[in-house]
Amino acid sequence: MKSKQKLSNIFDDDDGDNDSMEDSKTRLIYKPKQNKKHEEDLSRRSSSASNSSVSKMSVFIALAVDVYKFENSQYSYVGKFGLALCGNDRESSYRIILYTAKNQPICSATITENFPFLCQQKNYCLIQDDQRQKWSILFGNYSDVCQFCRHLAHCLFAVRYIKHGENGDISVKQPLGFHEPLNDDL
């Protein structure tokens, strides 16, 4: 659980940690009373700060993958990185992030209604990040591909539901990976 919290820290839009923010709010609330006008200002500030809390993203799945970057009309191997699918269900905001071993993001792809994602054979998937850079991702095994695609399908459904609501057709057709050949098929 501790590593998941550490991992989610690179995905938050929050610049400070919540404990220090709560401490500062507490200090504002429990300051000695001054004049009534000053007290109302402090009260108003603390309530607006709590109402405008920064949304936190949860990590749905995080895996180690081999990454290839599309440059000069070909894919070149970049290395082994972390791949995380994270988001906020309350706001239907989701992202795929590739990151280094030191939790430094190397690319981020916001999941939209028409998110460019393609499952390929032999545990490969293709994505395009927010800078329109194409990446090929090699998952460790077929099970990881399927698990990742299930989470992605959930995110796509949520994004489409927000856009179309109850009045539209909200179908998600997300392949859960390619069929791996049985021993007889080889």
C-alpha cells in the first residue's frame, strides 16, 4: 500500500502534502479571536479552501513494461518503465502515464472519448500521448494486457457517459488483448 501511495504522488496535481495543508487550516480556525470582521474573513477563507480542494487521482493499475518510441519512421527501444493507469472516478478524469524507476514521468496521455489505443499481437499495445508522440508498449504477459484493457474500458465508459449522459449510446468496444495460440496452433 505504501508503494502505491508513493506512486500516486507523481500523478497528483497537488504541489504540497495534505498534512501540512490541514495543519495550516487548523491554525487558521483555532487562532485567538480578534475583531468580528477579521474572524469572518478567516472563516470565509478556510471554507473556500476546503471547497476548492484539489482532486486526487487514484492508481488503478501499475505495471512494468518495455517501451518503444516512434521516431524517424520506426520504433526504437527506450527501456523498461512503469506504466500506470490512474484517474478520478468522481470527475471522470483519467490518464496513462509512463514513468522511470525514480517515479519521473516520461509521457502522459489523457484518456478522451476518442483515445487512440490499439491492442496488437504478442502483448503489444500502441498509445499516443498528449504531445501526439506514439509509443509501443510490450506487456510482460497476456494476463497483464487483459487486466490493463479492462481498466481502460472502465475509463472510456466513464468518459463517454459524462459526454453523452443517459440520452446517448454509450458502448465501449475495447479488445482485451489478442488470442494467444494454443499449443496445437503452433
